[in-house]
Amino acid sequence: MKDDSLKQDEADAMLPEYDFSNGVRGRYAERYAAGSNVVVLAPDVAQAFHDAESVNNALRALIAAARQSVVPQTQ
């Protein structure tokens, strides 16, 4: 159970040992954005997968099946 005796401001306060005085805002933001692709799954879909690897494996299988079923068009 939550301790209701703490006020929200006290719970969100920065601790004195945190020192961001030399920090650079957004230093890795571009690299992070380029290297990540977050997709939110619907709850019913998420129940079928336990981790990112299982999602990726299922999507790779779907891609392979789709490529095999595509008939090249000739003109």
C-alpha cells in the first residue's frame, strides 16, 4: 500500500546527490531515435508474445510467407 503521508512534491523531489550540472540535454537523442523503433501492441496481441524476440520471429515468418505468395507481374 502507498504511504499517503508523503506529499507528491516530496516524492518527486530530486535527491541532493544527483548532479546534472555538467549534463548535456539531448546528447544521445538523435542516436537513440535512429536506433530504436517502438511499437505499442494491442493488449490482446501482447498476450500472445512474451518478448521482443518472439514478436520479431513472428513478423519475419509473416514477411517470408508474404514474399512467397506474391506473384510477379509481367507486362
